[in-house]
Amino acid sequence: MPMTEKLSNPQKTIEIIKKYNFNFQKKFGQNFLIDAHVLQKIIAGAGVTKEDMVVEIGPGIGTMTQYLAESAGTVVAVEIDKNLLPILEETLADYDNVTVINEDILKLDIQKLVDERNGGKPIKVVANLPYYITTPIIMGLFESHVPLENMTVMVQKEVAARMRSGPGTKDYGALSLAVQYYADPYVVANVPCNCFMPRPNVDSAVIRLTKHEKPPVYVEDETLMFKMIRAAFNQRRKTLVNALNNSPEIQADKELIQTVLIQAGLLPTVRGEALTLDQFADIANRLCKIS
């Protein structure tokens, strides 16, 4: 067992930050967790066991990494800020099952990492992400189809609500549909802002996205469906016919779109925000057949 005190103790975090004269980088959205209870909930929520390889995105000074290292078989921590590397070397010195990679997760070949270090078997991803980059990272991981069991991420509370919401609600949007197409979202914990250093201005939530073995709907052209979804929610106050017709990404005229909607049993006046994932898939499949 490690000899050093855990970083979830705020005094220990302050001590390390002072020792290395570390300055929080706004551009990296750095807010370090200082609550042992929340950290334990994340590990339990992700279902981390000694059988697992966990990829942690944005380990910071290593607070969650310490907990992951004690629960997982191996941990690969991907950190973009090179100023944190000497700190991680110290805070993770007691753990021999952790590798730190100084890289931008959006540019890292995760498939190669999984093949080399986990024999191609599915990994678990855990992350306390800067909020402005949460969606690109989550979608990037899903769309690249890397073998993934689940992703447990700290997000803004509103974003967690969006990922779980259904048709007709104000939170429902392109993100809800994209997440639900790839995974089953479950909120593990709500995390108030005083659990972080420095304190963010918003409350957070930990959400676990368990990847579907296969998507819940059949769609012939995934790209087309997501183009339609984006178009529908870019102009969510417009009818679906007009929103799709206005989109440069959709190669179909107004009459064709109307015909397809009627075939799908929908009124031409329907808005995208009223449609389920099933209905978007159905329209995309019908458009594929015609065009």
C-alpha cells in the first residue's frame, strides 16, 4: 500500500501545488477534485476491477489516478499539460501499474494503445474533463469504435441532464440522441462545486455511459442520420422539413423530405425535437433508399 498521503486531502493538494509553483491553466479547464467520497463513487460507478485497463483522461496532479491504481489492473493516464508531468511522477511514485502519456487525447491512437496494452480487449475510460471539450472527446471515442466497455465522466450538471433526456423536453437535443445511440447513460453522483480546487462556477455530475453491444436502432447510413439530427436541432424552432431543407449537408429537396415524412407516418409540420431516435433512423433509412 502507498506510504504517501492521498491527494483527496485538500492540505496535501495545496502542499503539492505550492511545492511545484503550479499555476492552474484556464485553457485546460483545470479543477482538481478534493473529495474522497466522490472519488470512491466514481471508482464504484465505473465498476473498476483488477481485470480492467483504465484510460484516464486528464489526471491533473493524480488525485483520481491514485484511487484508480488501487482498483484497476493497469491505468494509462493521458495528460496534455507537460507542467504536470513532474508532479505526477511524485504523486504516482508508489504505483507501478500506472503509465502517464503526455498527449492530447483527441490526437492519440487509442486503438493502438488498446491493442498493445490490453490485447484488444475493451477498456474503461474515466475522466474529469474540461467542460468545453467534454462532447468532442466523448463523441470522438464513440465514433472511432474503439473497444470500450464504459466511460465514466465528470460533466456539467446540465450536460448530464441533456445526455439522458427524451423527446419533447427542453434538454433534448443532438447530444441526447448521439449519446443514447451509442450508450446507456446513468448518473452516478451529483457533485457540488465545493468539491473542487479551484471552485468552478457550476455544479457537476458524474455520468456513466455504458456502451451498447449494438446500437438500439438499425440505420443504414449513420453519418446521414447524424447530419439530419444536427440540422433538426440547429434550427429547432423550425419544422423538420424546413430545417433539413435549409441544411447544406442534406441533399434532398423539400418535396422529397415531405414525402418521406408522410411515409414514416409523420405530419409535415413536425419538429425534430418531437422525434425519437427510432424515428430519425427510420427517416434516414427511407432517404437512403430514395436518394
